[in-house]
Amino acid sequence: CDDVPRVNNCLWKEMHRIALQLGKSIGVSIRVDMFVANDQIYVQEYATNHMNGLRHCAAKKDENNCIDSCFLGRAWNEAGGPYGGISTSVPGYLKNYHLKSTSEMCSLIDDVVTVMP
């Protein structure tokens, strides 16, 4: 993990496109965390806290041109379950992850299998 390779320029542009498309679909500026493994782009998470926590809310205008500060909460609620989805169990290989050494954490990447539809 000491030498992190630069992302291929074509993949970098595609990541940029994905981030903009997600933000446009959601309707607000949003931080999109992604990573690349074996030339495959993975979206890890996205958050409205894109300025190191300096933003405390997300808002956009509704159909009446009024600020709707609750739209993101409604979206999570409509997705169902706690925090917007069904709670899933932690995969066995990630249990006690916080107890692993940096080397052990990095070696997990070698065991990742890409599942393509």
C-alpha cells in the first residue's frame, strides 16, 4: 500500500463523469467516493458532507421554488430500513478489520472478486 499507482487518465475522466451524473441525479452537490481496482471503477459511498464537515445540511428547491431541507432524509426513509436500507451482515473476511495490520488490510484487496452482471 505504500506505492499507490496513478489512475489511468481515461478511468479518471469516467470517474469524473460518474460523480457529476450522480450529483445531477440527486439534485445537489455531493461528494462521491470511488476507487479503482483492476481497471474497474467502484463507487464506495457518497455524502453531502463534501467540505470536511463544514456543511451541516443538504437542500434543494422544491416544485414551488422553496428550499426543501428534508429531501435527502425522505430519500433515505423511502429506501426503507435503518439508514435507508436493509441491514446486512459484515462479510467474514472484514470481521475484526480494525484489529488487522496495514499489511493485512492491504492484502484483502488481492482477494477481491469482481462480479459483473
